[in-house]
Amino acid sequence: MANAQGQYSVAVGWCQQAIRRMPKSPEAWYNLGIAYRGLGQGKQSIAALKQSSSLTRDNSDAQNSIGFQFLELGALREAEQCLRRALSLAPRFAFAHSNLGMLYEKEGRLEEAESSFKKALEIQPDLAQAYINLSAVLNRQKKYELAEVVARKSLEINPKSVETWRNRGAAFLDQEKYIDAIPCFLESLRLDPNGESLLSGARSGEIQEQAWSLYGDRVLGNLLSARMHICDWSSFAETLDVVVQQIANGRRVISPFPILALTDDPAVHRQVAAQYVQDEAPGCSDLGLEIKPPCHEKLRIGYYSADFQNHATMYLMAELFELHDKNKFELIGFSFGPDIQDEMRARVSAAFDQFIDVRHRSDKEVAQLSRDLEIDIAVDLKGYTKDARSGIFAYRAAPVQVNYLGYPGTMAASYMDYIVADRVLIPEESQVFYAEKVVYLPDSYQVNDTRRQISPREFTRAELGFPASGFVFACFNNNHKITPSVFEGWMRILKRVPGSVLWLFKANPDAAANLRHEASVHGVDSERLVFAERVPLPEHLARIALADLFLDTLPYNAHTTTSDALWAGLPVLTCLGQSFAARVAASLLNAIGLSELITTTQQDYENLAVELASTPDRLQSIKQKLARNRLAAPLFDAKKFTGHLETAYKAIHERFRAGLSPGHIYLAQDARGAE
């Protein structure tokens, strides 16, 4: 009774008293485990549940229940033992099959999870939770049509399933079907007992403390993210205030990646990441915590990504793989993304000593493979971006693990040792916002591929939709990076520069329509917004030449997009923020010698944009400087960058071999080394 009422301390006392009287009471040990779990005392909870399990080895119901508790505690090995024992006693135990599917999903064993959920439904066709779980695991495998069929079946059984509506929304979000995702999230909120309070709280700026259940499922954050992708800023400020407030209250309101584009507070970014990793990929000791591979003649570097194909990350990294000193480094690529046989896949896979497709292996299996291959340094190129596999690193794939390039922020995970940055990105006073130790590269953290081709095609203003004359401001960032305040600033700039236009990337028709509407709301002719369709990268780099000035976004800067613009000869104007994502453009501009394009206030940003548009000679001087520095400054010196990164790898490996814990690494021009 005390457990049911949340009186866990009282329950512990009662259970301990019962155990003293009846030390072989499985119920007492089980309830003690539940009470300890309620108090957040995981080790004590697991120990008590183990006692209960040992006393109920012939009871399938008990083994299933205990296995589920182990699963909730993240004790996956113990959970699997109990659930398999339950199924050996009762092979047609639908709930045990479903729970085993949940375990497989946690481990990244998605095909086995799918099979377990299907088995549960074969035995018990009305098991609503199994439909919910099956739909989710099908979505993770990108089997979207089948997932939708399963979700509809779930709603036939329970049309008021909050979880099914939430999962459908997440699936549509994954497919970039934002218009379909939004009503699913709204319905999930509406059906929740506290949903109306939550929605009205977002509108009014107030929120009831008890209305928090769906915050744990990150529904409101997903709703806000979906709206941002189509530039629907309905109740934006109020909703964001609620999101930030609930993050401070410890609620699981949003995932790490979307928060980067919503607030420029690195403390908030770290807190969201810490919550996420605790829920989704906590450290796991199943493979052991100690890894001491032999000292190899060559340092073995593992690169892990879902993006070994035509993707922004590879547009930056391809030449790095080719330039690595193969006499001193052995490169192993671990690909867990789709097997897309495009030209980039062929190029990068050829640069590795080994290139391994691990799509169908679980996180644990990939980590074990990495250990078997005696990887010295594991480099995660995904972080918390789409299709990430953080679980691989939770099992400790290598003795040293590095967060690099894909995710612009801390992963807040105890098992990630380093983050690659530079002094602009992470000033020393900001180290507190990063769980990793910082590897400081001398110029910029961002590598660049100098083999990126610019098409010889010559575009005309007319074919791109520009008027015959007038200044062209541009921003090719994904539309979700455009916040209302950024857009308001752009509209003020357009008003101050007569005849100018703003050239934006057209991520989807809904975003374009909403942005045109917002321009009209701000008193700007919507025809002054011009939208760029998707084209192959060489053609995009060629058409950039028709723009005059790139206007960056805050708090999520242009990253690869900044390098694209600079490579094509287009100056980038940025405003320096506080977080990693808000300082990338400044890092790149410093590395190419254009610090004069870095501002620190919104007013200075707008004033400089207007000044450059109004003084052609000054802008031309900057363009000439960019042209001179393009191949002379460090930003596009891939060979020099590779040397710096290799030196960093050696430094962090030497620390490990010396028995030292991770420490900040400085590879500045003065070569201060590690500390």
C-alpha cells in the first residue's frame, strides 16, 4: 500500500521488517525493490529484485514482473534472464514476449524487437501496448507504411491512446510530414487528463504544476519542433517559456537537438542532454568498464555514423579520411545508416582500411565488435542528431570516446570523454557547460573538403526569381533555424534597404507560405522573399554567386552552410551567441580571416547588414579579401587540419596510456599541449 501511495521510505521499513520475519518471502523482496526504485536507489533495488527472482524461478508471472522492473532500471542482462525464464515456463505468455521486445528495442536489436511484438500480438491480438510498441519499432526501422497500419490498429482498439497519437506524431516528424505530425501531437495533448491545462498554459504563459505527464514524453517539444520546421510560430514565445520553465523543473519536455535552435543557453542544452541520456542511453557495464587494448603500431580510429553518403557531414569530412596518415593511423568506418550507393559512399568507404555495415547489429554487438577490433579512439559523428546510435558508446566501444562535428553541443554522457572544438566555440569560462573535456584545435574545429566541386553553370537573376536589380540577402539554413526574432530583424533590414530581396532555402511549401505571410504581417511585400529549390550541391555552390551577403541565424548558426557560402565566395554576416551552435559561424569566419563580419548584438548585426548593402566598395573589398584568403587561410586547408586532428588523437591516446583521466587538450599556436 505504501508503494502505491508513493510512501517509499515507509515501504522500505515495512519490507525490511517482513524480510526479517520471512527471509524467503519473494513478495517482500519484490516490494522492497519497488520501494528502492521509487527512492532512486538503483543498486539496492536491483539487489532486492535479484533476491525475489531467485525465490520465484518456477513462476512465470513473477519472472515476467521482475524482468519488467529490471528493464525499467536499465539492468538489461538481468531483465533478459528473467523474461527468457518466463517464456521457457510459459511459451505463449504474450506480456513476456512484449516486454522482451521492449528490451530488444532498448538494445537497438530492432528486428528481434519487431519479432517479439508480433509474437505477442499473434498470441493476444487485443494487446494494445504491443501495437504501440510495434509501431514505434517499425518507425525506427523506417518501415513507415507498415508502422502506420499498426498505429491505426492500435487506435481501433483504443482511439484515446495518448501514446499512440504521440508515436504517430513522432513518425510523421521523422518523415518530415510536419503538417500531419502537428494534429497528432495536439490530439495526444488533448486526450491526456492534464492536456488541456498544458495547452492553455502554453497559450497563457502559465502552467499547472500537476500537468506534467506528457512533458515526460517530450510531446510539447515535438509539437514546437514540428511547427518550427514549417515556420508556424503560433504561441511561440509562450510555448518556449513553458518549455524552458519545465526543463528547469526537471521535466523531459524536449529532445537535445531541437532545443539548440530555440535557446542560446548552454546550461539548458546540457540539462536537456543529461535528461535525455539518462532516459535513452545510460552507461552500461555489461561488456565491462575497463578496456586496455595492446599498443598498436598504428593508432586505430573508429568513425561511427549513419551519414556515409551524400550528406552535409560527409561534404565536410571526406577529404579528412583520405588525408589521414595511413602509416600512423588505421581507419575503421562503422556505418549504421542506409546502404545508399552514391558517389560519396564510394569515395569515403574507399578511404577506410575497413568499412563495416553494422545496420543490423545491436548497439551492444557494435560495441563488442569495436572492442574485438581493438579500436583505440571511437569518434561519434552523430551525437543526438537523427539516426544517432548513442547506445554503442554507452557500452564503451573504445577506451577513449570523442564527440565530433555532427552534434554541436555536449552529449552530457559520462562515457563521452572529449569534444572537439576551438577557442571561439568553447571559451574556457564555458567549459562548465560541457561534460566532455575539450580538445582545442588551433584554427577552427570544422574540417572542410577542398574537393567540393562548383558547377560551371551560370545562373541568371531571372531564372532564380530575382528582380533585374537590387541587393540580394541570402540565408540557406534549414527553415527550423529561423526564429521569430531572427525574421523580425531581417524584415527591418529589408525595410532599410530599398529594392533588396531575401533569398531563402525552401525546405517545404508550408514554410515558404508561412514566411511570406509573416513578411506581410511585418509590412514587407511578400514577393521580396525568394525561395531556392533543392539542387545538387555543385549547382547550389554555383548559384550562390548571385547573392551579395549571407545573413546568419541565431541561436543556431549556419554550419556546413557557412562553409559552403565562403567556399563559393559569399561573405557571411553573423551574430555571436553563447552556446556551441551559436558560435560556429564566428569560428569559421575567424579561420578565414573575416572577423569583421562577426557582430555581438542584434542592433550591430542589422546595422552592418545595411551598411554593407549601402556601400558597395566596402562589400567588394570584403569579397576580394575572401577570395584571397580562400586557399591561403586555415579554414580550407584540409591537410593542415588533418595534421592538427592527428596530433590531438595522439595526445588523448597518450593520456590514456599513461593512466591519466581525460583532460583538456590545447593545440593552440603556442602548442601548449595537454593539461
